[in-house]
Amino acid sequence: MYLTGRRLISEYSDQELSAKLQEATKDITKGRVCNEIIIEAMYWRKANAIHQWFVKNVQDGIDDCLEHTVSITNLKRLLETVTEVLDKKVKPADALPSQTGFFFGSSEYDEWYFEDLKYTKESLTKLLEELCEETDQFGIISDWHFSYRSSW
């Protein structure tokens, strides 16, 4: 389960960036070097409740293992939901229900479930804090774009 971030690099002209990246990737002989950074922002393994949240809130209920755009608002909602469960303001089964399935691991609300939530909270908090530092003159959060994809 992957949350991927993409950001265009605009500090360099296409020609300058291409020259820098071509040097760094000189063993690559085909294709054009693009001025884009792609990061693995987060990675989960068998965090079925988190996966189910993305399916329900981002993928229109369709679990298809394809890449889906995730807005900053989606990430903030996920962080809020995870925090509410960890702070015991809502029941896990109501807010972030576990999902059963061959690839999903345990569906119990056990220490693994809560470790996934703690990891999600810590990682999303850090990610969103870093993004919020990068706002433009209109208060728009940076030029990062995110997507979620599962792979079973």
C-alpha cells in the first residue's frame, strides 16, 4: 500500500534540469528526463483498515489496485479519523473498520491494528506539517500531488 507524492521542479529550466539529471543518470540511454520528483511518502503492509478507508473515501468504493488521486483534504480527514480512534473518541469498528480478505492479514482490533494507526498518525502529521510550511502567496499548499495505490 503506497502513498506517492509528485512535485514538479521549477527552480531550473528544463534544459538545466535535464543536463543535471542526465549526468546523474548517464547510464540511462533512452527516454527524456522529466523535471518531476516522485517520492514514496508512506508505505503500509496489511493495514487493512487504512486500505478500506482509501477505498471508501478516495476510490468511490471500488477496490481495484489502481492509482487514485488523494487530495490534501483527504489526508487531513484520514489523520483526523485516525486520531479520533487513537484518542478513543470513536470506536475503531465504527470509524476505521478492519477489512477481511486473503491479503489483508488480521482483522482483529489488536496491537497491530493500533500500531498501523500510530504509524499513520505520525507519518501524516509530519508530512502535512512539512507541506504547510510550503504555501504560496494565496495560502495554497505547495505543488505536491498525491496518489494511493495498493498492490496484492
